[in-house]
Amino acid sequence: MADRRLFSLDEILEKPILVSKNKQVRIYGIESGIRNIDLKGYVRSDSRGDYFHKVEIDYLPSSKHVLSGTCSCESYQFYGFPCKHMERIRNVYVKNQKRLESI
């Protein structure tokens, strides 16, 4: 399981590949597998607005489902189910997929 640590923007040293329009989601890693895509990034905390949760997901484009992943939020740590932060990473990737393919 991911640790429960939150990250400030100053602590995130990687340069983002993709940032959502509202700057809430920052994707730093995209790796394509045979059938899946691994996404790594940070999603701004709703309850602590100056901090971000670290999120990693294994996404299956053919069904648009999150197969597995981890998030540093309390909800994921307690329940172990995909959380809203995982869905936000996936949604930002899906909305920008065509733009990423042209790079």
C-alpha cells in the first residue's frame, strides 16, 4: 500500500507530462503495456487544498476501467477500493489522449 503522506507542490520535483485545466491533476508518468496503461501522478486534496495525493493506476483503455492502483488518500488506505483521485487521473488522461498521441 502507498503511504498516507501528502505532498506540497514544492516537493514534487518531476516535470508533469500533463496538467488538467484546473491544475488539480498532474500526470508525471505514462507507460503503455500490451493491453493496459500505467499512469502516475498527483491529485490535489479536496480537504487540504495546498497538498496533493500520490496516485498510481493500471488502466485498461478497452473497457475504460481502473484495474488496480494505489493512492495516498485516507479513503483508499482504509477501504482499499479505487477512489475519486484514481478516477480523476484516468479522466484527465482520457480527455487528453488524442493530444498526447500527437506529441
